[in-house]
Amino acid sequence: MSCGGCSGAVERVLKKLEGVKSLDVSLESQSATIVTEPSVTYETILSTIKKTGKTVNSGEADGQSMSV
């Protein structure tokens, strides 16, 4: 995410995703921290972010590194 529009786009799509309890999208650290219901999979979050056209460089779920 290189601008406020980029981080805003990621935040908007995640807010619409059912099962998201909380999220913190940081332009400064170029990261997103998402807390979801157990029914929301890592793959669902990843594909939702990718729909914005943004590249995901790394991911983690429940403290475990995940593939992107």
C-alpha cells in the first residue's frame, strides 16, 4: 500500500466481509491485522484483499506463517 487510497480500498473490502470482528489497516507499516469469526478462512481474507489489486507479500494466521 503506497497511499491512503490503497489502504482505504483494503479497509473498505474487509469491512464488508461477513465475520470480520475488527481490523487495523496501517499505511505506515503497510500491514493489515484482521480478527475474524472462526468460520472465516485465511484464504477468504487473502482473496478479498487481492480483489483490490494489491499484492500481498506475506501472511500469518494464528501466529503461523502462511503462503500467499
